[in-house]
Amino acid sequence: MEQKNTYYVSVARREILRSGTESPYEFVVNATDDEITKLRMLFDRNEESEMEGFLTGQMPSVPYHLDRTNQESDNLLIKIYRLIGEIGDEETRNHIVTMGLKPPTDEHPFIDKEN
């Protein structure tokens, strides 16, 4: 079994830190190197998707809820929070549960769609 280390995560700042004193953070996780790599990749993909959404958002021809780029950003953010919930400490897991992340529905099937 791979060793787990403690990390301090800020979703708002897209930061994964080894020390809780370097910068503000929202969540504490205990994760393997592979889990942290996966979280970093999700952060990177989300940043790219949000930038693309910003650029296409300058053309108001498509409503937010129908825009593929916005759906992708929302989907990635949900994946980020779910992963944090899986690898988080008890307080983090409890907080993620209170967020009420919902499973995909017919109205919003993109929530868990693989990108």
C-alpha cells in the first residue's frame, strides 16, 4: 500500500500544499502521490475549461446552462469535490457531505460524464 501524506487544499486557489501555514486552505486530505496527481490534473483541466468558458462567455448567444464549456467546468468542479471527499480527513469528508453533491439526472446528465 502506497504511503499517504497530509496535504492542505484550496479549491478556490487551486493549491495543494504540504504545510497548512503557507497559504489559506479549505480542506485537509491524506493522500497518496497518485491521488494528489489526479487532483492536480483535475485542477489543471478545470482552469483550462474556465478560461475557455470565459472566452466563449463574451458571446451571449448560448445560455449558461446549455453551454458545453460551462457544463464541463461544473462537472470538473464536482469531480474535484468528490475526490477531496474520498481522500479528506474526517472534518473534510463531513463538510463535503453537507455540500449535497447530487448524482446525474436526465435534466443534468453531464454531472458525471467523462470528459
